[in-house]
Amino acid sequence: MVNIAVLGYGTVGSGVVEVIRTNPESINKKAGDEIHVKYVLDLRDFPGDPVQEILVHDFDVILNDPEVKIVVEVMGGVEPAYTFVKKCLLAGKSVCTSNKELVAKHGPELLKIARENNINFLFEASVGGGIPIIRPLNSSLTADEILEITGILNGTTNFILTKMAQEGWEFDAALKKAQELGYAERNPEADVEGYDACRKIAILSSLAFGDHVDFEEIYTEGISKITAKDIAYAKEMNYAVKLLASSKREDEQYYAMVAPFLVPPTHPLYAVNDVFNAIFVKGNVLGDVMFYGSGAGKLPTASAVVSDVVDATKHLHCNIMSFWSSRKLGLTKVDKAVRRFFVRVPDGTDAKAVFGDIDEVRVDAIGGEFGFITQPMSEEAFREKCEKIQILSSIRLL
């Protein structure tokens, strides 16, 4: 029997307990041992819930119990999660987490401690919820040099943009619906401003490139300024607006950013709608591959956490996770990245005088303005040109 403890009995924590209790036979068979939840840590009590029998309020009970071999951290946030996880690893307990804030900020250090103690720090659920992506990057794709990772990594914003496209809603109406359905928090800033996706692409980039990508250095732009007019132009051009998190390696230079993009129908991310996530990976040997599925939610995320618990059980005294170096990866400023842009401007604007050759776009139902697509240019050049005329909005093209 392998005893585990769960730190936090919120949405994901309760899901972890539920998954283990729902599928014990198949989980134990795959793990090669019986997985037993000995403790659940939470500040609250849960009268009427069977978890009350194993509930503890003092973290030291778990830390000082030599029978606990694996700890599941699903508290969220950096503290006290970081302190608890570090103490567990130093005490020789493997840790499985879904905490993207923790992994993005302290991943290199915690992986190093796990490696030194011949245990594991696993975090499949920290990116993409139930989509397996960390494990493939750590094992299946190790023969490749990763050239690009581009993904729809936030289900909330993808739901909002899908509703705006399908129903013609403005951003505020789509956000309200997402909140009513439980897809968006009361304070949705982390989702709609791109911060959630930023931490996730930082984790993926660090694993792919081997050095630490600091999420605070990634250019990040959300979707709160996207309007129904932007969506209407996109549909007229047969594009879809998606919030993409992307990192690329070009000639030993590394770019990373999070921003709304116009995605063409020829790209596999075009058809990813609703709360689904997808991660597109390009390798120098394998070529293109995409991972698709439920990016969030109680049970999909809990399933990913339990898959890590199974892995940790099978490798109690054997480190299996690649680590990324604490050496910071120098990101090239996005100013140098070259791409095309879609721009909306008021009628009467002499866009050709500023941007040269353009492809003009008009939507019959929208008067007093027009849109156009630029020729390829750097972000820096685009910004300089925008200062010369009045811009209503602009979106990058993938």
C-alpha cells in the first residue's frame, strides 16, 4: 500500500479523491500497488462528507508521517504551497501538483530537490488540465528539438471568443455567461488578461528548451479589448480570433508571447472551440503534432493529477522527470518578430500612404470604417506606423 496525502479539498482536491475512489481497481492495477488516501489537509471542515474522517488541519501531521510517500498539492497560489511542497520534497516525499503559479515560479528549484533526493516532482495537470502534454515533452518528444509550441491554453477565454463568434455577443456579455456557467471566476483578470496562459507557456517553453523561461518577461496581452466588430471582420475574412500562447526558436533566438491572433482555417487551432484547449508542437524531426482535449474542469484536471500519482507510485525511488536549468533563457524582444497585422481604421484614412500595399476589408453591416491586412513587418515597425494614423484596433495574424 502506498499512502498519499492531498493538500487542499477544493474543486481539484475533491476531484482527486473522487477519481481514486471511483476507479480504484484500474488505478491500482496500473500503479502496481494500492493507492490509499490517508490524509486530506484543509482549513475547513466538511460535515457529512466521508473525507471528514481523514481530514487534518495541521500540515505537520502529514510532513512528519513516514508512511506518507506521495503528497498531492492542489491548493493553488504560491504560498503556502511553495513552503509545503519544498518541505515535502526535502523530507523524501514525492509531490504531484496542478499548481501552474508554483511550477512557473519555482519549477527549476523543486525539480532539482526532487532529483537530488531520487524522488519526483510531477505537474502534468499544471498545463492543459486533462490534456497529456508534460509527459510527452518529458519522454515521447525527447528525440526532437522543439522549434515551436503554440496553444489555446485557457478554456475561459476560448469560450468567450467562441460565444462572441457564434452569437455575435460583445465581450462583456460573453464573460457574464462564462461566469454564470462557472467557467470564469468572479475576478476573471488572470484569464481574460492572459496571465494564466502566460504561466502555462512559460512552463512548456522551459521544458522544451531546457532553460528557465521567466513568465514575467513574456509579452502578454489579453482579450478584454476584442469587440464584436473585430469578430465580424474576422468572420468576413474566414479567420477565427483565438488567444494564443506561443514560443518559438528561430536561429538560436527565442520568442514568447501571449496575445489574440487571427487564425486561418488551414491551421489545426482554427476549429478548437468552447472550453477546449489544444497545444500545437513543431519538432525538427517529428514535424507537427497537436494535443487536444478538456483544458480545465474538476475531473479532467483531477485525472491528470492521479496519473502523476500513478507514475510516482511506480517510481517511488527513481527520478523520472527531466529538469530544466535554473539558468534563465534570454528571450528576444517581440519587437523583432515579423508577421502580418489586421488593422481597423476610420473611413477617410489614407492607410496606403503609411503601410504601403494593403489588402482592404469591409463588412457591410459596419459603416464609418474599414479594415486592412498589412504586408509582413516587424512588431516595432508596425507600432511606429500606427503612431502616424488613428487606429481603432489591431490583431496579429498567425
